[in-house]
Amino acid sequence: MMGLKTKAAQAYFHAKNEFTTGPVEVDEMIKNDEPIKIIDVRGPQDYAQGHIPGAINLRKGEGFESLSKDKKSVVYCYDEDCHLATEACEELASEGYPVIELQGGFKGWKEHNFPIES
């Protein structure tokens, strides 16, 4: 029985690493001009008060068709407890878009004192 749990845990963490990233990695992607699109799925008022530089504000189910399938989308919401980014990532992936979720969301980005634009 323990072997099954170990394999399940291994599969879970492999998938988690494959489809999530952290603030430091996203900052490096931006600095290296990697072909990414950053998507903020928080409410428009929160986005207007501050967001990751270059991020666009899209709510779940709106405007995804304007995204390129040639660029990886980095999606974030408020914090690690927010499920909006996970839901948007699931929707984007089901439509064939390459996507990863920013762990810690906007709160994690701010905690690293990375730049914010408004």
C-alpha cells in the first residue's frame, strides 16, 4: 500500500512542478524577455490598483481567444488560497494553451518586492 501512496505523491509533485512557477522564476522570465503572456485574473479594481508589469486583466472565460498558443501564459490571482488562477489555467489548458500558475499569486509577487505597475 505504501508503494502506491509514494507513486501517487511522486506523480502529484511532478505535475505540480511542471505546471506552477514562483515569483523569482517569473521575474527572470520577464528580465530574459521570454515569450510569455502574464494574465491577472483578479477583479478589475484590484488590477487597476497594481499588477505585475506587462500583465493583462482577463476574467475567467473572457478574452482567452485573443491569446497566442505560441506563448506560455502565466496566470495569477490574489494569493495561494485563491482558486481563480487554477480555474483559469484549467480552462486555458483544455483549449490547448500552454499555461502555468504563479504560486502565491500577487501577494507572493509583492512579498518579493518585485516591481508593480498600475
